[in-house]
Amino acid sequence: MMKTTGCCEAGSKAVENEDYEVVRIEKAKGNCNLCEEYAERQQNKPVAVMSCDGACLRGEISRQAANILCHTLAPEKTVRICLGGAFTKNTGQRGLVRDTTRLLALEGCPVNCSSRMMSGVIEGLSPEIVRTDRLCDFNQKLFGVDEMPQEEIQVLARTVAQKIAATL
């Protein structure tokens, strides 16, 4: 359970000012050795890929595209970043983001969550932002992942991944 201390609103984890939200995240007490071993094995790959992992359709297309890109189409060139691990703890995943030659941020919408999150923990970070919702054709009025059959989502994600792979 996360503790809230020192915030101006009861139960709030973020303090807002004009340009930033300041978020207090409790330091992780545990460690995932599997994640650290993965990061060590992947550290020499030239392209790190982080992705929007939102619960919406756009986030799901982006997430699946990142996985297809990194694990199927270009596994020798790319490493898939665990966004949660990289954002919340300064260990191997964050190192992959910080030390890569080329950083792609697959973003499902204009909120750009993954790139904004990581810019908050790595000063001066400037990933290449790829808007995945612009790389495929679907009904832009749909929001939820339950509003489109999984098979169609997978086709869209593969289309996006193939377009990105062509740029590597």
C-alpha cells in the first residue's frame, strides 16, 4: 500500500504547479532479479522501445505493437522497456532508457504518457515520439479495448510494428 505524506489534498499523491505535477512514489523495497538479468542481457541493443500501456484501445495497440516490434520483427535491434520498472526505480530498466543509442516512445494518443513519465525521472531525455494511432486506420471514436475484437487489435498492432520496423 502506498503512503501519502505531505500533500496538500487528503489522499492526493500529486502536487500541481503551473507546469508540473510533482509525484511522490514510495521507494521500492523489493527487487526483481529476473528484470535485472533481462536488462543486463539487453543493454547492447541499439534501440530501446517504451510504450504507452494505457487501458484504452490506443494504448493496447501501442503496447502490442511494441511487443511485436521487439520480440518478433526486430529482436536483434530492439529492447522492450518495462515502463513501470523504469519509472519507479533507478535500476536496469531505467538504465536501458538512459543509456540507449536510440529511444522510441510509442504513444497511443497526444497525452504522451510514457515519454512524459520518463522525462520526469531522467533529466534531458528526448525520445523519438511515435504516435501509433496515426500509423493505422480505425474508428477514432472508439475508446475501450472491448469496443473492437482482439483479432482486429492484433492486426492494427502488427501494421504499426511493421511501419516502425521499416525505420530501424
